[in-house]
Amino acid sequence: MAEPAPPHSDWQGFGFATRQVHAGEIEDLTHGSRITPVHLSAAYRFDSFQEATDRFAGADLGHLYSRNANPTNQVAEARLASLEGGSGAIVVGSGQAAITIALLGLAASGEHIVSTASIYSGTRVLFDRTFARMGVTVEYVWDPADESEWDALIRPETKAIFTETLPNPKNDVVDIDAVARVARRHGIPLVVDNTIATPFLIRPIEHGADIVVHSATKFLSGHGANLAGAVVDGGTFDWMASDRSYPAMTDTAIAGHSSFVEAFGPRAFELSLRFGIANDTGPALSPLNGFLLLQGMETLSVRMRQHLATARTIAEWLEQHAAVESVDYAGLPSHPQHALAVRDYDGLSGSVFSFTVRGGRPAAERFFDALRLFSRMTNIGDTRSMALHPATTTHLGFTQDTRDRLGIGDGLIRLSIGLEDAEDLIADLDQALHAAS
């Protein structure tokens, strides 16, 4: 009798939906569990004196301590790396933690980062408050399509370029290919936040990005029960060839041992974070949260199709409503980045966008308080639809001039479209708009 065929372990070449369910999984030979178990262990035993030494030295990548690697989380990491087309990934406790370790793994005190201006408000606060206190300066490009504006800000101490695929809340799509050309011309790694688009819509590494970050709390998890972040190493940047210094990857961390580039090649950045800044600062993801992330990723493509279809239906309906002044959804022909949205996203520019209620803040307040199906809350990427008034919440601490430049007006409402029926969501928006006007 022939032996039963073993299950697949290499998922390269399989389709997106297959990989979102299976990539990274390891067969449980002890109990035959089909679902990745939650490994609630802080640390792991060593077989010998030599194994302990090798693991601390990085010569053996076996388990050491859950602050830098956990078996449950490693399945989530391998799965996300597969979906994004990266060489490896590391998961951490939140999206803010992911951005922090990724950029502080590149830039130190006295060094510099250039970012697009229209990004998630929490990221700008991180840059302008905490990074500034640490001596890392961030400057902003207001027109990402103008390469001369990038060139004017990049200087010898610039260590990274940062942007988002679908900025929150204005949905002003960024041309990742164009920004990648700027980064390559200056020999700087490009870091892209792909939280709202997810690898289902776009994979920034295929467009020239070197590193991808996620707030995995959002669409990757998708159910509103989880807090997680992730950094994906594209394995594309040549750290040794750059004329800028990246000592975390190129210098020897332990005397007599190889550098991360020498030892791990295309995974150098991921492992420098894992055994460097993530290990040192400790933003570890609980394995229970890693398990919840895995559950979410299994249905990513199914959920995204529904999110995207309903978002476009609602954006088109809002644009025709008499109480709506404008809609910031790049999938609409009226949007300034519509051609780019069609080219890179087939006109489906995510399910997080904003619109402006006629009548300014008083009308926005009446609208907001009249909502009954939409949840009045922060967060995005949940199965539930949510609404927020950015000027008085996420952007409250910004100066009026900055809010004006970002287009955060008093009548602006941000929506995150969930998985409810479009007709029910439209009915709720309609009655709230009537209350506003």
C-alpha cells in the first residue's frame, strides 16, 4: 500500500486565497491539530550548552524567548510575508509599534526621514512628538507627484522615505512607483504603510518598496477584537551598496560574528529588527493576538471584496446627495487621483474615505449624532461600519494651518465601510444627512 501523500509545506506559486489560508502553517506531528495552536510560553528550553550559545548568537534561529519569536506568531509572519511578497516579517503589538521599530531601525538621533504629508494622524503625531524628542527629524512632501519637492528635502542624513498606499482619511492615492524611483535615485529605502489597501489590493514591494508596514489591527484581522502590527522585509534593498550608513544591518553586533547582511542576506532587515530594536524595546505581540491575526487573514480576500464593493456604492450615492459638499474617494471620476486609482486599484480605492457635509461643524455634529447603524468610534477596517469627525478627534491637536493644508475641514466625516448591506448603510446615512440639513 502506498504511503499517504504529505501535506504541502511550500506555498510558493499558489494563489492568493490559498496562501491566505495555508502559508506558514506547520504540521502538528504530536496531536494532529489542524489549526495553529496558541503557544502561551514566555521562553523555551535549550537542548544543550552549545544550542543556548548558538541561539543567543543568532547562529541558530530556534526559539529563545517570546519577546522576539513565538511559534504562533511565526506562522502569522510567514503568511503575511507570502501575501506581500516579502522575504520575511515580524509581528508586534500594534501598528504604531511596527512603524516605530521599522523607522528607528533605519534612522538614529541626528538623522532624517522624509514622508508624504497626508498620512494617518497618529503617525504624524508619532513623528512630530516622539521621534522629535529622540532626535529623529521628519519633513513632509505635500505634493508626492512633484519629484523636485522630494529632491529638495532629501539630504545626506536622510535614512528613509515613508508613505501610505491609501492615505487616511483623504483617500489621496500615492503613486508608489514614482516615490520608489525617487528612493532608488537617492539610495534610500522606501517604507510603505499598506494598512488600508492590504496585499489583496496592492503589494508595494512589486512597485519598488523595500519595507511594508501594517496596522494588522485593521483589515488583516478584520474583526475588531485584535491589536497587532507587522513589518514585512522586501529583501530588496542593498544595505552594503548604499552610500548611507545602516549599521544595524551592516555592522557586526557580536564580536567575531557576521553582520545581519552577511548572515541572512535578504532577511537582514527583518532579523536586525527581531534581535535588535524589537528585542531591546519589547513591543512583543501576545501569541493569542497572533492567533486572532491568523484567523482574520484566512478570510481577507472574501471580506475585502465586500468592503470594496459597498464602499464604491456608498461613495457614488454620497456624491449625488444634496446635503454633501464633496466626496474624497479616488474611485470617483471627480477625484484628482482617479486615473492613478484606476491604474493601481481598478478604481476600488479602499473602504476608508471621507466626505464633507454642507453646513460645516454644526451640520457635521447633527449628522454624527443622528447615526444609528454606523458606530461612532475611532478605528477602521472592522466588519462594522464606523464614522468619525477628524477635526475634533484624530486631528484635534493639529494647528488650523496644518488641518487646512491637509483638507481636514469642519464638515469632514471619515467613514470606514464594513460588511453590512449597502442598502442599510445608505438608509442610515440618508436619515442622518436629513437631520444635518
